[in-house]
Amino acid sequence: MTSDPEHIQADNVKRFDDAAADWEEKPLRVALARKVAEAIQQAIPLSGTMRVLEYGCGTGMVSRTLSPHVAHITAVDTSPQMLQVLSEKAGEEKIVNIETLAHDLTSKPLPVNDFDLVMSSMTLHHIPDFKALLHHFFAAVKPGGYLAVADLVTEDGSFHDDNSGVAHYGINPETIRSIMSANGGLDIAVKEIHTIDKQQGGDATRRSYPIFLAWCRKA
Ligand SMILES: C[S@@+](CC[C@H](N)C(=O)[O-])C[C@H]1O[C@@H](n2cnc3c(N)ncnc32)[C@H](O)[C@@H]1O
């Protein structure tokens, strides 16, 4: 793990571009995305009028699952290859309400008060200053709209085979709760929604990695 933000960002673009074509070959990833989409559906009252932003969408597994339940999704990522795979899969699945955008919100803001829901899954631990990122999420959400972020609970650094591009070994969900509170979030909730079990670490023992969803409403 490097702590230099520019290196982390460069590592991430390369790492995820390289991984894009086979991203959905791992059943653990597909199962996780399904759980995140289900948990968001349970937590947030989705409707056919909602405009949604997914940040760090990857191949769009969460967005593609939720797309029938909302009006429009802007799927944002910094990896052009991830977005390319998303577009191909959305085309095969006849999904017409997802638009892709290659954009880094950590260096350039998006229009304010534009979305009914901003959601993100398994991306915050790749972002050095996720507190600033959440602040940008709040700015992008309309008053009364929703934020939902899922990520790995703090771990010992064994989750990834390769920690290049990893800015944090998981995240303490209570930190997300306090950031949401500091941004004026209402009805803040945090829940463990899934556990990834895999053989991992130098000793290749079987380990469990909990995943949380934190959500709230913008005042
Ligand atoms: C672990 S993947 C998760 C992808 C997807 N959300 C999923 O659950 O399958 C993290 C994603 O975040 C993207 N990412 C990393 N840093 C980013 C940044 N600064 N801005 C936007 N996306 C970023 C990566 O390209 C990658 O697609």
C-alpha cells in the first residue's frame, strides 16, 4: 500500500483496466454486487422517477441490477475499460437508461443538487481522502435525496492479493456514520449486509471479511 494519492490513482486505473474483461468471472464479486443491490433496494425507496449516480461503478453490476427500478443512472468510473465492459453488457441486456462517464470526482466536482441517489460499492477503500469524496457526494445529491455506500469493514491488509491502488485496509463504518452526520445527513443507518469468505493472506487460512452498507438522506 502506498500513501501517495497520485500513485494510488495511477495504480487504480491500470489495475482496473487490466481486470475489466474478466471482472465478472469471479462468483464472489457477482454475489457481493447482488447483495449490495438488494440492500440498497431494501434501504432506499427507489422509484421510476429517480436520477442516480453510481461512483466507482466498475462493470456496473449494481447499476444494471437496479436500472429497472429508477429513471436514469450515470455510471462513473476512472477506468475506461471497466466502462467499456459496462456498455457492452448493458447493450446485451437491452438496458437503455445507464450512461457511462469517465470522471474523477476527487479532482473535479460534478454539478450540485443533481441526483436523487448517489451510491457507491467497494470503491471508497481505493480513495485516499474518502471524507472529501463523501462531501462531493452530498453536494451532488438533491436536498431530500439519498446516499448509500457499501465497503469492506476494516481488515488486516490480507483482503486483496495485491494492495497496489488500495488506500485503506477497509473502512470503519462508524467513520462513515460520523462523516454523514458532519455533512448534515438525516436518518443515518449502518448495517452489515454480507460476508466474503475466502482463503487469503500469507498463511492462506480461510478468513471472513464483512461488508457494510451505510445510508442516509440529505437534509
Ligand atoms: C473494487 S472495484 C468495484 C467495482 C464495482 N463497484 C463492483 O462492485 O463490482 C472499484 C472501482 O472503483 C474505481 N475507482 C478507483 N478509484 C476511483 C476514483 N478515484 N474515481 C472513480 N472510480 C474509481 C475502479 O476503477 C473500480 O472500477
